[in-house]
Amino acid sequence: MNPALEPLMLVFAGEDDLPVPTHALFLGAEPHEALKAWPEVTGWQPFKPLADAWDAAGFKRVDTPEGKWPVVLVLPGKAKDETLALFAMAYDLLEDGGTLVAAMPNTAGASRFEKELAKAAGHIATLSKNKCRAFHAVKDGRWNLATVEEWRALGAVRTIPDTTFLVQAGVFSSEHVDPGSRFLTTHLPRGMRGHVADLGAGWGYLARWIDDHCPAVTRIDLHEADARALDLARRNLADTDIEVDFLWNDVAAGLHHVYDAIVMNPPFHSGQLTDVGLGKAFIHSAARALKRGGKLYLVANRQLPYEAELDAAGFAWRKAGEDPTFKVLIAEKRA
């Protein structure tokens, strides 16, 4: 459970605290037992594993937050622009007199973002618990709207300089083309063919390269857990001539197609923490989804221990290249 959830709920726990609202919107929604006693709470969660957890807990979820709400709860991400843009989104979704309530771990910059919210809202109230901070402010007509507009602009879709790729704050590699993915393309064969999957496709860089350079590929499936990145990928591959499918999917939970080839630059962070298990899960999902003789093209930081996992998953593999930061592993499914 996100450690910031507990202080977020404590804001509504006591006689002197905020009253539980008749209905509330939760941006970055994650389930908590206390929410089951609320009359109504609607969640927005673009990350598929967390959206699945929210759904499994029985709460209502929307793909696009809209309307006006008396309370908007916010569990921000770790990126500065993403967090400030989320504050602006919450402000826009609040009714007049409504309350924005945010919570963050101290290690994610809670104190810093508390001060940022105070710049716009003026007075805010704070609760500290479990090495986290929960803070809230009322939309009372005294907010600095110029600051809110600056935050709103941070969340706008923009183009990576010197490219045509559209990106947005909060998605992976939102400032530039990821160097690992770029390094992988220098080892991808232009003779790749058939039905190909891009696991953890992000906003579509690898799929775009395959579409541009591999004429024998007939279809590309983009599997991506971040719905925002997947929406960007749809726009970045809008002019492709081959069949493309955009799948909001938790790759670690498995795939539902069979592929001739798979490319991936697997994630190795879960929130603030390094999680090598994510990349390992990607490898095993790829092994189950590839045809016999199918190829896996993987790029990773050099220190990540994926070679043994390729052995365990039944791949014959080789290191195709490396530089001071990355390595490319090419594996073939043997059975």
C-alpha cells in the first residue's frame, strides 16, 4: 500500500478534521479500507495494475475525470511537472468552496510540494504521519490563478525537440528519446517480420522505428500499463500503414497473443524503488507469448541480472552489444 494513503485518510478521521464528503474524486486512486465507508468515491488511475486493484476493491473508476466535486483527493507521482499539473487538474475539477487534499511520502518531496501548493492557495493545513505529509486547501477564490495556469501548462502535450514525437509530463522519457531504446534500435534487424509486440511500449518510439524500418512486419501490438503514454502512442503512430493495436495491459500479468518477435526496454522501477522483478516478469511473459524460434530483443542497464532469467525462461541468448550504460540481449525461444 502507498504509505501516503494512511495520512490521506486521517485528514477525515477526527471530530476536528474534514468531514467525509457526500461524493469525492480521487486522482491517482488507490484503495483503502476507510474509503468503503464513504458514501461515494470515484477514482481516476492511468496505471493499469493500480487501476485493476481499485476495480477489484469495488470502487467506481473513470477513464477521464470531469465535472465539479466538493473534494478532490490527490496521490501525485514522483515527477515535479506531473505533480504540479495534477494540482492544476484538481483545482479545475473542484467546485467553488471545494477542498483539494493531497498526500505524499517525504522521500517524494512532500514538503517541497506542500510549499508549492501554498504559493497558489495561500493558507493550507498539514498533517504528518508515517514519514508522509497530507495537506489540503480550499478553493476559496483567493488562489493565484497565474500560478495555476503555469501548472496547467506543465501538463500539456508537447513535442520532444527536434522530433515529431508527442509526450506529456509523467510518462516515461517525457523530455527526450530514451537512450536505451535508441541503443536497441541499432541492433534491431530490418528483416524482422510477422506479428511483433513492443512490451512497455511507452509513447511508441520502438514501434515507430519498426514501422519505419521493417517492411516485412505485418502487425505491431503495443502493450503499455500507462494509459496516458498509450494515448500518446496512438497519436505518434496515427499515420502507420500496417495494423497496430494499442493494449492497456499489465505485461507482468501475461499476454494474450502469440508473436513472431518481441522488443522491450523493460521498466525496473516501482514508484521510487528499483524493482528488478518487473524486468524478470517481462521476460517470462515474453517467453510464454513467443512462437518456437521467435526472437526477443531486449535492452537493459548493464548491471541488471537478466541473463540468468533468460536461461530460466528457456531462451538461447547472446549479448549483441553494449556501451558504458546499456546492453542489448537477443534471445531465441527454443521450445
